[in-house]
Amino acid sequence: MTNRYVQPLRIAVAWGFLFFQLYLGVEFYRFVLYLRSGGANSLVSRPAGIEGFLPISGLLGIRGWLLDGSINPVHPAAVVILLSAVGVSLFLKRAFCSWICPVGTLSELLWKSGFRLFRRNFQPPGWLDLILRGLKYLLLAFFLWSILWAMAPEAVRDFIWSDYHKLADVRLLDFFLHLGGVPLAVIILLVLASLPLRNPFCRFLCPYGALVGVIGMLSPLKVTREGERCVSCGVCTQVCPAYLPVMAKERVRSAECIGCWRCISYCRAEGALAMKLPGRKLAVGGVLFALLVVLLFWGGSVAGRLTGHWQSAVTPAEYGRLLGGK
């Protein structure tokens, strides 16, 4: 059975997550409008899922959890969502980036548009590509060192319970609502760079992607090539958004593999490429892979709700007080 169906399926899942995250953003915006209107607008419940955009809060929450044995109630969903993304990556490679992440979805839309515009996508020289790819791992190392090692336990606790951290979600909203100057210029530059280049932010700068990529190396599922069936056409390597030499590998172990299935979907030799478990005998089909991605990620939020680690303990009244003091 051909695997061409996996790409429409993946794109549908990715855009489904994107639209859901846009919905969360609109609901959170309405929640903040209510607070800033002094109650003149209708009250909208704060969507806890908005904390998926607070990975630093998630990392701080994990450090606090290790220190105190419990997830802090300020932004608990940030911890749950970060751990859910890690869980997806632990079992399904870096699939979070290509099936769930909204930045990855928009970046893919841009480089595909660039391909139609320029009739090709461009790749930096090998030496430059290697240096640029290293930047996201340096950023990841900085955040991990700063939060998990250098930050004193009391400083972690004080920051988690600080008014600044309680309003981290509102501050992020205000950042995007009032973009200007250097941040706006950087975003425009990244958007323009995403037309000729494939996923430049994800590939070169995203520490979140670096984290799930490193975790994904432990995944038992990997793209596996059967040499006796391969016709060495090179299509798998050509369509790989991470520019991995798939045709030259027996199993793709790289942290750069985003589990997008493009190489498998476009393979011209039936059975030459598959997503397989160790031992190369058991393969996972595209539908099952998609279900696992959705269930593992969604299951994390369900677990968070069931264990009481989802809704923030910061009440609308507390939000209102903090916003009034800004």
C-alpha cells in the first residue's frame, strides 16, 4: 500500500492543531480584554492550553517539581505540555515539530510557497549549515544550564511565585500585539528567509526543537531503509526538509529528523522505506503513527486535568489586580 496518504493526513493534523491554538489565542485575548475593561466585556474563561507558548515556564516548573516534589499551580499546564512534547518525541522521533508545532506548520507553508516561487529551495554550504544548526543546541544548553543548574533553588521558587511570572502569558500576548522595532524586523527576516530555505528558524534557532530532537534520538521508531528494495533514486534525500542523506542510511538516527514521513511518502520503491522498530521487522503505518502523535500529546493534557495540574491557581481577580498595577 502506498504511503502517499500520510502527507495529507499529517498536514490535516498539523493545521488542526494550528487552528485550535489560534482559537486558544483568541479566547485568551478575550479573557484579557475582560480584565482590562474592568468587567465591561463578557467574562471568558482563561484557556489553560495557552501555556503551551510558555516553554520557559514549563522548564522552570520542572525544576521546581524536582525541588519540591510537586508541580507549581501558577502555570501547571506549561509543565504538562512541555512533558507531553517530550513524551511524543521519546516514542515518535521529533514528530512534535512536523505534526503539532504551529511554527513548524507555518514554516512549511512558507518554504513550499518559496519552492513554487523559485522552483527550488536553497541550502547553505555544508560547513555553514553545520555551524548554523549548532546555534539551537547552544541556546538549549544555555537555558538548561541557567534554569536547571545555575539558578539557586530559592531563586526558582521566588521567580515562579513572582508577579512577573504570574503575568508571563499576558506579557507574551502584549509582545505580539505591539510588535515593533527589532523584534518585528527579526520576525520579518525569518519569514523572508523561510521562502528560499526550509524551516530556518526550526533548523537553526529553535531550542525547543533542539530539546525534542535530542530526546527523539532515543525513540525506538526510526526511518529504516531496506537496501535490497531501494532503487537508489535519491528522491528520499531530495524531499527531506532536514536535508538528511536518507538514501545513504540504513536507519535515520539524526536528531534533525522531524518524523514528517516525507521520505517514506515519496519513496518510489514499495517497501524500501518504512518507520520501523529496532530489529527492522515491525513497521508502524501512517495512520497508527498519526493516532499515536495525537493521543500521546492530547493524553498529556487529559492526565494534567485528571491530576489537578492544568488550570492556573491565579484567579481572574488576581490577574485583574496585577494588570491594574502595570
